[in-house]
Amino acid sequence: MSFPLPPWPLLSAFLLASFILAITPGPGVLFIVARSATQGRRVGMASVLGVAAGNLGSAAIASAGLAALFAVSAFAFNVVKIAGAGYLIYMGIRALRRQPEPGPIPSQPVQPLGQVFRDGFIVSILNPKTAIFFAAFLPQFLGTQPVTAIHSMALGGLFVLIATCTDTLYALAAGSLAARLGGDLRLRRWGNVLSGTIFIGLGVWAALTGQRAAQ
């Protein structure tokens, strides 16, 4: 079996393209920033890990060929898409209804970190566009040698690692905003409103864009 990474010229192009794509704010970054800015760095980092796990799952799905199913089956694509959009809207409503506690932001997050991780994972894995992105993006850098799922997964894992690093920077930067909010109850309430609005907006955007007609 050949080494799972492509030769350096292709690998260097892949690393550069991956960094540019990862640093560009998208739905995943907005999700992480909203969580970090309103609930602090620990919650933000749990969100980063959840999104990374979901992205890694999407890379595995693409490597296994299931992204091809999404590409040809409107029903499968739309079912997963609507499920993910619905979960985003649910989290937005939950954020809007959350009442901030008086006093400084607690050192221990009110929401269990495991639940935060789960939210990030579900939001990421239920976005079929991510699997299709991997299925379209990764083959451009696989070279001409015989390609297996291991080769594709190696590049997918490398992309997720790069994205996790850039997402971490976003989470830490947004988390510093949460620390500055301190005990200002009014600002923290508006932070919940902002994060809830972002989640609902992402859910509506996900539901209305990229719908596929029956084939």
C-alpha cells in the first residue's frame, strides 16, 4: 500500500487551500463564535471539538462513498439537510429562552460540556454539504496513483486538523469577549439573543439553500 499522503507539490497546494478555506468564516465558525462569546472559552472549545468530530465523520462518509448517494438522491440529501436545520433552529430557540444568571460568568459552564460537544457534532454531521464538499475537494489532491478510502481519509483528517486549529483561534478570541461581559446582565442577555438569532438564521439559511429537486 502506498503512503496515504500525496507527493509534496500536491500536498503543499492542499495545505494552502485547506488553510484558506478553514480560516474563511462559515456556518461552523459562526456557531463556535456564538457559543464562545456568550458562554466562554471552555464552552467554545467543546464546540470546536464537537464540530471537528462531525467534520471527521463527514470525511469518513465521503471516503466511504456515501457522499455519492447525497449527490444523486434528492430525498436522502434533503432529509439530512432539514434535520440539521431543525436542530439549529431548536438550539436558537433554546438560546433565546435562556435567562442569564446574575453575577460574573461562572467558571463552570451551566450547560454540560458533553452536551455542548454533542450539539457541535450534530450540527456538523447533519450538514450533507460537508460530505459533498469532501467528496469534491479531496480528489483534486489525490494524484494519479491508485486511490483508496485510506488516501482520501488521510487528507480529510488533515483538513479537519487544520480547521480545528483555526476554529480554536476563533473560539479563544470570542471567549475573551465573554470574559469582558462580566456581570453585566443586560449585555449577557443581548448576547443570548444574538447567539439565538445566529443559530435560527443558520437553520433557516440551511433549510432554504441548496434544496434538490426529486430525480
